[in-house]
Amino acid sequence: MAAWNIGKVVENKQWSDSLYSLYVESEIEPFEAGQFVKIALEIDGEVIGRPYSLANPPHSRPLEFYYVKIPDGLLTPHLTKLGPGDKILVAPRAHGFMIIDEVPRSKHLWMMATGTGVAPFLSILETDKVWQRYERVVLVYAVRTLAELGYRERIDRISANHSGQFSFIPFISREMSDFALHGRIPQAIVDGRLEARAGMAISAADSQIMLCGNPHMVKDTTSTLIARGLKKHRRFEPGQITAENYW
Ligand SMILES: Cc1cc2nc3c(=O)[nH]c(=O)nc-3n(C[C@H](O)[C@H](O)[C@H](O)COP(=O)(O)OP(=O)(O)OC[C@H]3O[C@@H](n4cnc5c(N)ncnc54)[C@H](O)[C@@H]3O)c2cc1C
Ligand SMILES: NC(=O)c1ccc[n+]([C@@H]2O[C@H](COP(=O)([O-])OP(=O)(O)OC[C@H]3O[C@@H](n4cnc5c(N)ncnc54)[C@H](OP(=O)(O)O)[C@@H]3O)[C@@H](O)[C@H]2O)c1
């Protein structure tokens, strides 16, 4: 099998100073919503590849990647320069266990993301399986500023399609807004603001939690949930917390 498929950029949409969505036409083996794939560019004669979550659901094309420009990063400053028709390398197969089939059944599913960590949840939320398996689904999405709360229209559409079953809870940490909760996810679990906003409690009996993005958020939220009686989910030792760290 070839190490890379040659993909073609369809669009590189800029949302804010640092946030982009890259749309790519490429072959890829069938994948599950929530998985990631490596993409790469040849930079100064060297192939530099990084994993990115697929933001598109498995049934739709082009492939979609939501990324933040890391100013001194090796790959992302080069990704921002891509335009329609440019070539990009795409690994043939996606990977990852943050998929609905790996999350135990329960009453409520909480998806908690920071920044671009919302991408795998966007993909999962556009599959039928998640709506068949959970009575209520909550998307918790934390960013620094309102301008960085990408994909609002898509989230609004998901909300409209699943009203009564879906709640969207944005957090904005570095600005005040009348729309989002202020501060960070773990603190809002400790002080009760998150559950009050959702109108339901987090419990080991009724909740499954998926965490994605900043590893400090994943760690702090995991500790907070463990203190509430939940535990990490493992295939052979079922629990309630499934997580993916972006770095
Ligand atoms: C399984 C997996 C899936 C991923 N999916 C995505 C995705 O969908 N979108 C995305 O933007 N990134 C994603 N990442 C991170 C991505 O692989 C790169 O690390 C990132 O784009 C930076 O690459 P770089 O070469 O420009 O920077 P590097 O030179 O590799 O610098 C890395 C540093 O940048 C910071 N950083 C990296 N990623 C992020 C991020 N997403 N948000 C905030 N700070 C970050 C950290 O401080 C990290 O130490 C994922 C990582 C993993 C492991
Ligand atoms: N966002 C920008 O303004 C900006 C601009 C240019 C470049 N960048 C680059 O992009 C990178 C990522 O920025 P980002 O804003 O997408 O991601 P981020 O730094 O992961 O922040 C996203 C959200 O996660 C929260 N968070 C951070 N640590 C947490 C923890 N321990 N527990 C709970 N929540 C936590 C942040 O809250 P806090 O605000 O409280 O930390 C923020 O609300 C930066 O490192 C920088 O290199 C960012």
C-alpha cells in the first residue's frame, strides 16, 4: 500500500486570525465518525505530517479538517497558504478509538471540546448512530473568544434537526458574553453551572463523557469527573470517560 494518497485542496476557508477549515478531495479507506487521519506536505525536501480529525461525516465528501495555525509550528503555517488545486498528502487509512462504537450505551452523552477538538464531534453528530443510542446529547465547546467559536451555523442546523434531544453549551474564556458560559469546563462542573445550563446531572449511572482537544482540559476535566465517581473507559474495564489529546 502506498504511504500517501495525493489529495487536492478544494477550499481553505479562514474563520478568524488563526482558524481554518481545509477541504480536500482524496481517496481514503472507509472510516468511522470521530477518527483522524495524517495529512502532510513536503517542506524543504522533507515530508512533514500531522494527525487531524475528520470533521466531515463518513458519508460526505470532500474530507474536512478544522485546524488552528500554530505560529511557530512546523506544518500549520504551511497549511494556511494552500489554495484550490494545490496538492496535499493524505494517509490512506484513518485511525482512532474516539468513535461511538467504543463508547458504552447510556442515557446521556456529553461531548466536551476545546478549540479545534470540536471536529470529531461535528462528524459524529451528523451520523444516525449517536441519535439512536442516547436520549440526550450535549455538545460543550470551549474557546477563548467569540470569534473563535467556529461552525455555529452547522451546530445550529444540528440543533434544529434534533431539538429536544440536543443541547449546545458554548464556553468563552477570555471575553464576557450573554450567550456563552464564562471560564473553563472543569470549574463549571465543580460549581454546578454546566449541569444547571444543560438541565441535567452528570452521573456514573446515566452519563458517558467524550473529551477532546487541549490535554490540560482533558486532564483537569477527567480529575473533576473522577472526583464525582466516574472513571476512564477501557475496553475490558468499562467506565464513562473516553478522551483524545491533541498534543
Ligand atoms: C489524534 C490527533 C488529532 C488531531 N486533530 C487535530 C485537528 O483536527 N485540528 C487541529 O488543529 N489539530 C489537531 N491535532 C494537532 C495536530 O496534529 C498538530 O499537532 C497541530 O496542527 C500543530 O502542528 P504544527 O506542525 O503546526 O505544530 P508543532 O510544531 O507540531 O507544534 C505543536 C504545539 O502546538 C500546540 N497545538 C497543537 N495542536 C493544537 C491545537 N489543535 N490547538 C491548540 N494548540 C495546539 C501545542 O502547544 C503543541 O505542543 C491533532 C492531534 C492528534 C494527536
Ligand atoms: N486563540 C488565540 O487567540 C490564538 C491566536 C493565534 C494563535 N493561537 C495559537 O493557537 C494555539 C491554541 O489556541 P486555542 O485558543 O485554539 O486553544 P487552547 O489554548 O487550547 O484554548 C481553548 C480553550 O481551552 C481552555 N483551556 C485551556 N486550558 C484548560 C484547562 N486546563 N482546563 C480547561 N480548559 C482549558 C482555554 O481557556 P483559557 O482561555 O482559560 O486558557 C480556552 O477556552 C495557541 O497555543 C497559539 O499557539 C491562538
